[in-house]
Amino acid sequence: MAVEFSAHGYYRVRFEYSHDIDLQRPNAGIVPGDTNNSANDRFGTIAFAQQRFRLNPHIKINDNISIHGQLDIFDNLLFGQSDISSLYISNPLVGTVSMSPANGPFGVIGPLGGDPLGNGGGNVNARRIYVDILTAGGLFRIGRQPSHFGLGIFNNDGDGMEGDFGDTFDRIMYLAGFNFKNGSRLNFGFIYDFAYEATKDPSISGLDTGVSSNWNDVMQGGALLMFTSDHVEFGVFGAVRFRDGNDGDYTTTASYVDNCANDGRPDEFVCDDPTDTTETAYDYDNDGSINDLITLPAGIDGDTLVYIIDAYARFNFARDYSLAFEGVYMGGKIATGIAIDAIALDADSQAAITNPLTAPIQLPQTGTQNDLQIIMGAMEFDAEWPFGGELHIQGGYASGDANPLSQTITQLGFRPDYDIALILFDQPIGTSPALVIGGVTEMGRVPMSPNYINNAIYATLEFKQEFNIKSAIPWADDFKIGVKGISAYAPQNNLDLDLAAVTGAATLPHLVNQSKWYGFEVDASIEATFFDALKWKSVIGFFYPGPLYDIKDDNATANSTGIVDTILFDKADIALAAKTTLFVEF
């Protein structure tokens, strides 16, 4: 049987440069007493080139059945590098924090590139593949497929020119609609997502060990409704995410201090008699010391029941103007299963200090669930004029969390492919205060804000002017020059952590920002299309940091026990960045 085959996609080469996105310059002695980290400046210039070849093959079997896929070759692989990296989530105190996979991913899934160059092969990421079955009653789409809704602040397929991540779900979806006589249409659909699979295939595993219950899977069911016409479209997407967890069990691992203490660790790792060196738990890693970090089960499991409402509207008026809105609310309960490693006070300078953090910090701190209350919203206004001018205004809100280790989670953030600037909320920027214990930096000195819109009220204003340069360069089109300004404010303190409250050690400080203003950024851009298929865009920008990124000692000073040293003042400095993208679309 004959089939129709087509393949679209792009090849993208990108050159990036940034300077001082840690917002610090050399300042010897800013971390007092720490000979290993005496300067708060973590790095200066970062420059690299990367590439991606994306192929979207389509096989049409007949008028009712088609198969679609997406393959990435050298998926954002850096020139001169042999492997790729995933998105990391940052915490201002401890750096990277990973949620247990039992939560189910909120959008970004899929493996890293298969068979990396370092192993002698190529680098191919089979990102998506799904089948469309068109019937008289609607369309059924089954498989690993892109997910996008509205402006893309919560579901973003990442298929734009600068997209890097892309939300993908293993999904069963049904879509249908009604046409009206005036040309408008009402679309509706239903989805069922396999967000996380806890069980396994018995024909492969052989059933020689226990099998997790299917109730431990994370599933998501949802529905969408969208009305479209010539001048307006609006709709809503609603979903429920659920999982029956094993209440009180452990979901991950974390570092405990190997001291046999009854500090919340699993019972089998507690010594009945700490002086009995024959006990198995006395020196768990058998290295002759009981003050090292050892990896033990951690992270509290429980049930998850989350509900999501995502509303979207766009209005087109006077031919050249459009206004769009999207708002998201997430509520319910989630078993996060997060554990932040303990601190081992085993340096010579810490010998006389009683360890205040022998056990990891775990979320939930009490019970088996955290409450979820997240609000996000975005607005976009676009105008185009006959003289070639373009105006683009963006604004938005993402709820923050004044106490990131509390029982209520109020912070998630936009999808990382929804960009508003070259630096701000696109790069992990800033440097958090160093927590120095006994002269050794134990926490801090990691990014203050991540590479996605999070805990922010932001606004942007961009103007572009198009010029006709065909008389000089006949094969050039859409030549534009633009400038953009961005600023943001944090609705909650970006860093507000009462270590005494979460650890029970009264000697530890309360770390908090003294300002909520992120600062402002100005970006200048130039772009054009050549030979109808080659798109080129270059952006250069600078970011002037607000006091949110300054390190101050107002609330984190030396205490009478001498456990925590003074955190000295260090003002954040300007960051610079530039990016050039060549995008060949076919």
C-alpha cells in the first residue's frame, strides 16, 4: 500500500556569550575565614557554540491514519563537547534540588540523547512519536506527543526558533469540534497522561521480584474547550493529577551524618548503643569514621491530588492589533519527597562545633503531603503599522514562596521556553549568600534566580523597525532592528529561610533578602531572512541588577556560639550577554 512521506524541521547553530551572570567580581575575603572560597566571584566569561538538527517526519498511511515523530540530532550539543545536559532546578541555599520522579514531571520528559559521542556513536534523541487516527467522530492521538496551550506559560511545546526544552507527554488525546455558519468553531477534547509509571513489564522483568502497584503511578486526566473566530479565541484547559502513594515510605536518598543518631533516619540505621562498635549502623560505610556523610533512604512519600485550571483568550482588532491573556491556577496536595543533604562538620576548623544539621531537611516536613497553591498569569500586546514598526508588550505574574521549606508550595514557575529577555529569567543569575560554618562554606554561593520566570511580577516593552534592503541585498528579507526593556519585582522574598525553624538548631540564622527588585535589562536586536529559508537573529544586552541580588549581613550575622560567621556586604554587578542564531528551516 502506497504511503505519503514528508519531513520538515530545521538546523540551528547558536553562538552565546555571557559575562558575570553570577553578578559578582573578584572580592577577596568576602567569605571570611574560608581559604578555599575567599572570593565570592564564581566565574567570569562563558562562551560557547551549540547546534541542533531537528527532523519532524510524517507518514500518511491513508486519509484516516498518519504517524508523526520528532528526532533531534546533536540536541543542543556544544561544539567540542560529547554529551548533553538536562534542565536543573536551583535552590538559593543548596543549589540543584530534584523532585522525586514519583511526582510525575510537569511537562519536560524524555531521555537524554542516546548513544553519546563519548561512547563512539552518534547523538540522536527520539523525542516524540505518535499516531493520529481520524474518524467521523473526531481525532484520536496516541503516543509521546507535544503539549501546548495558550501563550505557553504552563504547557509549551518548545517548537519555536529559540526553543530548547519542549513539553512532551505520553498521552491519549481525543479532539473534535463544531463549525458554525459564521465561520467560527468550537473545539473540545479530552486527555489522559501517563506522567510517571511505577510498575514494570512482567514479560521483561520475569516477576522474580515484587512489582509496584499501578496505583503508585502518576496519572493525569484533563479536558479542553476552545472557541475560535476571525477576531477572538478563548478557551480553558482543566486537569487533575493523581497518585496513591505509599504514605510514609521513602522516595529518594539523601546524605545523613554517620553518627548512629536517632535524628529521623530510618530505624535500621540508628544505633541502640552508640558506644558498641560492633553494631552494623555504627560505621555504616566501614571507613573507620562516624562523622562522614552516608547516603540513606529519605524523602517522604504520600498521595498526590492536584487540580489545574488554565484559561486563555486572544483578541484581534483594527487589523493590526492583538491582545492575549493566559492565567493558571494549581491547587490540591502533592507528596514532594524532597530531601536536602545534611552538613558534615568534619573540617579541622569545625572540630569543636556540635553538628546542627545531622539529618537532611525533608519535604513534607510533617505528614505525607504538601499543600499546593500556585498562581501564574501572562499578557501580550502586539501592534504592527504600515511604516514597518512593530510593538510588543509583555507582562506577567508568577507567585513566589516566602518560606520555601514550609508545608505550602506556592511556587512553580513558567515553562522555560517562554522567554522574556536575553539574561533575566533565561540564565541562572546572581549569587546567594554564603553560609559559613566554622570557617568553611557549607551552603550558598549558587544562583539566586533560575532560568525560568519564577516569583516575579515583570513587564517588557519592545519596538522593532523593519527596513527594505532588497535594493542592496536582493536575497535578504524581513530585515529588522529592535530594542527591548525588561524589569521585574519579586512578590515574595527570593530568599527567606529560617534555618533555626527547619532544623531545630537555635544557633542557625534567618537568611532573607533586603529588597525584592530584580533590576532592569536592555536588549538590542537585529534579524533578517536570507534565501527564504535562513533566519538570522543577533541580540546583545546588559542587565543592571537590583538590590535583590546584593549580599547583606542584616539578618545573617555572627552569633555567640561562633557556628555561623558574618556574611559581609557584596554588591551585585552588571552582567553582559550576546547571542547569535542561524536557523535554517525546511
